[in-house]
Amino acid sequence: MFEFYMDAHMHFDLYENRDEVLKYIESKKSYTIAVTNLPDLFQKYIKEYKDKKFVQFALGFHPELVMEYKNQQAIFKQLVDETRFIGEIGLDFTNISDREKDDQMAVFQNILSWCTDKKKILSIHSRAASKEVIAMLDGFNGKVILHWYSGRIVDLETAISKGYYLSINHQMIESENGRRIVHKIPVDRILIESDAPFTKGLKREYSLFFNDKVYQYLANRYNQSIDMVKKRIKANFSEVLN
């Protein structure tokens, strides 16, 4: 059986046993983007955890932390050339004021400007802000991965037309809205993520079972073998890295 494990978006540092999580990922040869929520955390981890073959640490600035940590923009700018992987970044307009929206958009715009023309790979949060995220990404010339997309279908269609990828997880395929979104994504734009530890079955312990769940779902949907689906997802990830 063809083996390919991946996780395009996970938070290893939110586990108490983070060292064991990284060892597990490496032992399973799972191609993983370990996102961070703040620049100083990324800076810490790239020093603490060196020479990982399958784990790539991403420089992040979570939109929900922008108001509290505005001063970290300078750190982000200083670190932007330390990695090709950027995330978690984006917008989250869930129950916030217009001022907070403006602040998030200003930081997101700065990050996009710092990443332009540098062949970056972005993992982007867009909850309750898909319209604004897609609009702000217009003209960006790196690779874009929309993580756990839950926004408007019209914005999803625009994202697909622009060549963006979408990372889906096992929790998405358990809801009607999640399945509706997954069914709109061309198979050559799909990546697999966990968003661990925020998804079912992964809150206390990290495991790669979510890969098998998503592979099985996609195999049934496209009436293809699981091996064929794995090869397609691996090809998608290779295209992102190129």
C-alpha cells in the first residue's frame, strides 16, 4: 500500500508533550507544517528544534492576537526571511469591533507586503472574513493555502480561480457545511490538515488517524482507490513546494 502522511496546518506547541509530538511526526515521515501564533514563538522553536526533516516551522501571527501583541510586527519583519513557511496569519472577524477589524487588516496587509516576491507559502485563517481575505490576497504571487475554510462559496470559487489550495480536516467532512465546501474544491487543490489540537480526537494526544479518515472520504467521493487519492494529495503538496 502506498504511504503518504501529511499535515498542512497543526499547532505542535499547544501540546504539553511537544517533544514527543515532533518525534512521532518524524517517525511516521509525515510532511508537516507546524504553524505558530506569534513571531517570538517561531523564533524560540527554530532555535530549540533544529534539523527536523519532516517538520517545517511556520512564522505566524494569529489574527486573534493582533490587538494584544501589535509590537510583534517588528519581530515578524525581522524573521520573515528565516523560513519559506508563513502561518498562521489572516483575519478573524468573529464578534469584534470595527477598530479590531481595521487593526487585523493592517497587520495582514503588512505581512503580505513583507512576503511579496519571496516565494512564500502562506497558511491562512479566514473565519467570518473570507471576502476580505480573498480581496487582500489579490496580486500576491506566492503560494496560498486556505486552512479550514468555512466562508462563502463565491469567495471559495474566486480562491480556486486564483490557484489557491485548501487544507481540509476530518472534522469538516462530518458537517453538512464542511462537506459542501469540500465538494466544491477540485481534487488537485486539496491538502490535508489536522488543526490539532482543536479538532475531534486530537485535543489530548496527536495522531495521524485524520489522514486515513480524509483519504477514505475522498476515495468514496471520487470512486478511486485510496492509493490513488494519496498519490494525488502528495502531488498537490509537491506542487505547493515547487
